[in-house]
Amino acid sequence: MQQVVINVENPSILPSLRRVLNAMEGVSIAPKPRRRRSGIEEAEEDIRKGRVYKAASVDDMFEQILGA
């Protein structure tokens, strides 16, 4: 199978280009690969969005988590 990469500067023509390519027999559009975020990137996002907690000790942490 051969692959061709097409760079499109004007995104407004993408819908019509997809219709034309899908109409051709034997031509398919490969989905854009999704890049997985690393653990450090997820942790940095948690910090930016304020999804962090502080505890004075392990006992304090369990008390916050379990509410005991």
C-alpha cells in the first residue's frame, strides 16, 4: 500500500477534499495519530489546574482521603 501526505494550508477546503478522496475506490483517509502525554506532562497539567493536595503527614493524608 502506498501512502501520500497532503499538506493543506486552507482548512476550509478539507470537507470537500475528504468527499473527493472518499469517493475514489481504493482510497482511504488514515486517522491522525494521537500523541499520548507523558506522566510528567499530566502532572504539570494537574499543577496548572490546581488538582494538587497537601498533607502534613501520612495520617493527615488518609484522613483527607477517607474522611475518617
